Amino acid sequence: MIAGTLLQAMLVARLRDVLTNASVFDAPPVRSARPYVVVDTPVLTDWGTKDAAGREGRVVVQLFDGGEVPERLRALAAVAEGAVLSAPAGLAGWQVVSVVFVRGRVLREGDGWVGSVEFRVRMLAG
């Protein structure tokens, strides 16, 4: 299976386990009550070696919430960040070598809030 698809599916499952008060999706939902989380499809580039295929990529976790203040969204983002950073290293046919926080942001959007947490992931086949 494609490395990005495996990575995204693993992160969706992991976030569903830890974010019990928010729905988690692998694509923007047609309709969903807030709060909810979307794990974007990772953008991958080659990170191979002489003897192993490898991928380096960026994956963004987007969080959406309503309300006057972003406190609940910030709490969700903190839990999501911890869950991604402590993700298991083994994926079917791939080994996650490193997961590093790149950036995070919270913005006002219409009548709610949107946050994003971005990570760099490096993986090797095998």
C-alpha cells in the first residue's frame, strides 16, 4: 500500500482513540457538528537510501470548533500533537524513523475557530 495512505490511516485511527469528544476524518466532511478533526493526505517526497526506499513528508492535522474563545480547540490541538508525536513506528511495510512538530496555528474563521498542527515524518521501507 502507498506510504501516505498508510500513514494517514494510522493517524486517523490514533486520533479517534484519543479524541473522544471530536469526530476525526480523513477528508473534509460534508456535514459534521463541531468540534471535528481532519487529517490531510500527507505530501511525500523521496527520502530513500542506496538500499531502502524512503519517504519524507508533511502531514497537517486540522481542527475545527465553534464558540467565543478557542480554549477547547487549543486543548484538542495539544492532545492531537501528543498523539501524533507518540505514534507507533511500525506501519505495514514501512518504519517511521522520525516525527517532528513543524508548526501550529489557531485562527478565527466565521463563527468558529480553525487550528492546524503540521508535522514532518520520515519513513523507510522494510
